[in-house]
Amino acid sequence: MPLAQAWKLSSSTSTHTDQHVSHSKRLLQDKQYEHTVPTVLDRVIQQAIAQVLGPLFEADFSEHSYGFRPGRSAHQAVAAMEAGWKEGRRHAVDCDLKSFFDTVDHERLMSALREKVRCPPGAWPEGPASLQTASA
């Protein structure tokens, strides 16, 4: 199934209420979030898309990056830091992009994604903005 068809299928199933997706409001750290539970079909499509896109982006990551990477763990990160210490390195960087996807410019993100993932003209879905209006 082409990426655009999977995206459209996922977004169309996500907009159904009651029967397919459960909605509730949750207060987390003084912010209110809409809590949704994806359908089984949504999770299957998300996983399929992740399996296609993952390798495209994995090649761009630093070999020294360990967070949320396939085949990498926090234990490996600590072992790498210990090895660096033994080699005389005394600095390490730990970054966490708090609330990144809450604040990212989704149009810019989709533009960058379109640059990285080449599809035939017209094959790209409208993107997150269309999903927000469809589910509102």
C-alpha cells in the first residue's frame, strides 16, 4: 500500500468516535491534552509507515546517538560514556526536546518530510492540519 493511501486510511479511521476511537481529556503537568486510543488498524498502519520511514532517517543519525534508536539502549549509552571516560573524554551531552511535537511548525515538518521521502506528484496527503480539522 502506498504511503499516501496508508495515511489517508489511517486518518479516515481516526476520525470516527465512540465505536473506533475513545476520546477523553487528561490533565498532565498543568496542561490539558486530548487522550485518544488508536484503533488496531491505526496501529498497524502506523507501524507499517514506521518500518518504511525508519531506515530512511536512521542513516542521518549520529553513531553516538542512543535515544529511541533501534538496537540501542540506555545501557549501551552508559557503556559508551564509560569508555570515553577511560579514553580521557570529560564531556557528554544529554538533550531532551521537551514538548517538541506540541510546538513544532507542522507545515515546515511536512515540507522537510516531503523532501526526504520522494513520492510521485500528488501522492502526498494534506498532512497533520487536515487531520486536526477532520477530527475536531
